[in-house]
Amino acid sequence: MSEALLKFENVSKSYGDFNVFTDISLEVHEKEVVSIIGSSGSGKTTLLRCINLLEPFQAGKIILDGQEIGYHEVNGKRKRVSEKEIAKQRAMTGMVFQQFNLFPHMTAKKNVMLGLTHTKKMPVAEAEKLAEKWLSAVGLQDKMDNLPGQLSGGQQQRVAIARAVAMSPKILLFDEATSALDPELVGEVLNVIRNLAKEGATMILVTHEMRFAYEVSDKVIFMDSGKIAAMGTPKEIFEERPTERLREFLATFNTGKAE
Amino acid sequence: MIYFQNIYNLRDNVITGFLNTFSIALIAIILGTLIGIIFGMVLTYAKKPVQWPIRIYVDIMRGLPVLVTVFVVYYFLNSVLNMLFGFQMDANTSGAVALTLFSAAQMTELTRGALQSIPAGQIEAGRAIGLTFPQIFVKILLPQAVVQMIPPWINSATEMIKASTLLGMIGIVDLLLVTRQIVAKYNDALVYYVIIGCFYFILNTLIEFFGKRLSKRVNYLEKAAR
């Protein structure tokens, strides 16, 4: 198998005395879709946020596209790289947030353009074309000049996806992208994600949508109290349910007792 | 009218007074805003030890009557400057410095409040698309903060106009001092104080009127955005 696009090597993260996760190792290959499931507080969102360095981590290495990100060794000591370097490394990833986090003072199109013109230094006309292309791809060709406040939650999240994808990141990170949406708006967002998967985007999804994870993932990771408690194909995780804890967790979804 | 004739007789003083009041208030507002935005950023984003001196400065300035600040700058700060460097600021400069110190403290709090009310997710979203913090500040945070800052900023601006009337106490020829000169010469204190009172009232009402229109305009954007 080819070299992994993203690699965690014994990564640990803590807040003071509290260990969020410990000694995590995993690999994500190009065009793979990986879902991370687990109960709240299991560390899955924090894990995702370490990949684009929104969270610092204390030990281990995260290697993206052959490059160690966030830290380097100076005289044998582990040091965080400069903010400028971090900004560059972040641009290799795209993130979609639970709360959309669109910029409320900018139109949908401007939201998508900002990273293109300012991070990628793309000429405005070119950025505008690209923004239009991606907003159309998520079905918002007639909402490009609307402010986020004039859009529904599902539409806002689709703008957020367009904003992330337009940067052509190496990997897309979805942090519970549908958790803040009204149930009837979840489908339109999942459709967009499904299409991205079909087109071969590399993605990590932190999600509570078990059915969706089962359907789109190549690999599913079950996290429990800061550890990878189970990892495998959707079939292995959802049908064979290798551990007791996983059975318990999945049972809460089947009986509708999910958080 | 004899009263306006009398004012006209002292027109040179009146013009000086008007210019002094206006220019000092304007300097205090502009410099205060610039300093306030920087200090407000520090109070919102800098590490605690860096925040401390600014926190103390802001709390002292907001706790002192403006007149005390004016006296401290004019008498105390000037004598310190004289001792150390052998020079002093004239009354006008001292007044401008004192009002700027006060105004900067107000603007600092105002900026801090506006910046802190912006959800952390905005910064994270900016980071996620690879922007550096200065870019995030200019393109994402400041435009949102400004919308919220305009109404209290207008309020502070009128505060500065009113505070400038204290400057006569250190001998700056401001509008109020000129009024006192006119009264000293022609009596009829009530009439002249009513006239000057009306002038300040109209000036501040105008500022608030245009301020409200301005904030309505940007608020329209804001409403659509929520």
C-alpha cells in the first residue's frame, strides 16, 4: 500500500492533568473516508482539531503529506513552529464546523473567496469564478449574494463546505457537520458530503449519523475515553461489533437513546 | 440683539474658544480611538502579564473624574517632565493629552467589549482557511466589532465635547471660558450661559443624530446577517 496521506504517531493530548486522548496512532490514505464515532467526551472532536492545529498536543507526531505538522525539534526539544508556518499547514486541510462559523458580514460568495484571495493570493476574478463553481456544486447558485443570516442552516452549512473545498485541501475535516441542523435539513448536507466522497475527496468525519457513516466510510474508528477502542471497515464495526463497549454505544442509537 | 452684538464684539475670543474646544475634543476622539483599538485588542487577545498595565491604566482613568486627570497632567506630569527633561507642555497640549488619556481608556473598554462578544468560532473559521491572525483581525473581527462599537462610540464622542468644558480650569480658552469672559464684561450671566448651553446641546444632538443614522445603516446589514 502507498504511503499514508495522514499519519498519527503515538499522539497524546491533555488539558493539565486530564488526558483527552493518549497514544493514538492511525493512518488515513488518499481518497479514504474515515468516520470517527464515540460518545461525547471521548476525544473525537479534539482529535480532529489537532489535525488543523486548532488544538495543541503534547506528544507524538502528526504527519500530513509527508510533513510533520505543528511541531519541530530545536536542539532536541519539541517546539511549536511559527504561526506563519502553522497558517500554511492549516491551508492543507479544510474544516467544516458544527456551528457553520460563516462570516456574518460577508455574502456566501465572499465567504468562499476570502481564503482564496488572502491565503492563496489568487486574483479576485479567478477566486470569484471558483467560488461560483463550488457554490453551484453545492446547489446554491441562486444564493451566492445572500448574507449567511438570510440562509437556512442547511444552506449555511453547504456554504461552509464550499468554503472548505474551494481551497482544494489535501484532506477535509467534518466536525459533527449536521449536529446543529434541524432534522429535515440534515439530508441536503449529507448529500453534498456523499458527492464529495464519490469524487474521491479524502475526508475524516466526526459524526453521530451512524447510518451515514456506515454507508460512506471506508474505515470507522470507535473512540472511547481517549483511546481507539475499535477500528475497522463499516461492516466490521457496525455488524460484527467486536467489543462490549461498542455494542453498548451502538445500542443507544438503535433504541433512540442517543444524546 | 444686544447680546449677539456683544458676542460679536469678542468674536476673536469666540473663534479661538470654538477652535480650541473643537480641535482638542477631535484630537482626543481620534487618538483615543486609535489607542483604544490597540489596547482593546491587547485586553482581548494578549497574555495576562501584558494585559495588566493596560487594565490598571483603564481602571484608573475610568475611576477618576476627568478634571482630576486634567490637573494631574497639567501640574504633576508637567513638573515631572520639567525635572527629567527640562521642558513642559503648554496648557493646550496638556489638555489634549489629558482628554486623550481619558478617551483612550473609554475606547479600550468599548473595543474589548465588542471584540469579546464575537464568537470564538469566527477566529477558528479564519484559521481553518489558513489566515494569519492579523488577516483574521482586519477581515473578520474588526468589521463585526465596528458595527457594535458605533453607538457607544458616538456616546463617547459627545462625552469628549462635554469634558472639554473642563479645560478652562487650566486656562485653556475654550468656549465656556470665553462665555465667562463675555459675562465678566457685559453681565447678564443667565442669557449667555443659556446661549452657550444651547450651542453644546445642538452640537451634541447633531453628533448623535448622524451617529444614529450611521449605526442604523450598518445595523441593517447586521440584522440581515443574524
